[in-house]
Amino acid sequence: MNMRLPPLDPSSNVPLQDQLCERISLAIAAGRIGTGTRLPSCRALAAQMGVARNTAIAAYQRLISDGLVVATPRSGYFVDPSADP
């Protein structure tokens, strides 16, 4: 899956993982990524956004703790079906 997210700004004072979380959160809130939608793997997201895999992992972990994303073992990351956009 290839999400269309605005590019990250490596020259910004905002850490890349925070920028990534913000872009995904805004896409969910705007309805561009629907509830229950499967998200790209960490590797695919990192490659798409031009960041390290650890950055993508950290962003997903924060989105999970914020209640926007759920991780399903051996299936991947999904927008939480109960997330309120």
C-alpha cells in the first residue's frame, strides 16, 4: 500500500518521527485514510518517506499509543476501527 503523504522536511526543527505522525494523523482525521485501512509495513513506509526504518517504527508506536493505529501480529498495521476521525 502506498499512502500519499506530503514529504517530510529534514531541515525542520521538528523530528522526522513527529512529522510522520502528524501527516498520518491528519490524513486519518481528514478521512483520506479510512478506519480499518491497512497501512504500509514499516519498511515500505520508511522507503516511501525516505526515512530510517526505526523512524517509521517509532511513528507507528506513537500512533498506537495515541489510539489511532492498531498492530495485528503477522498482519500489519491498521487504522483503529474505533478511531474517531
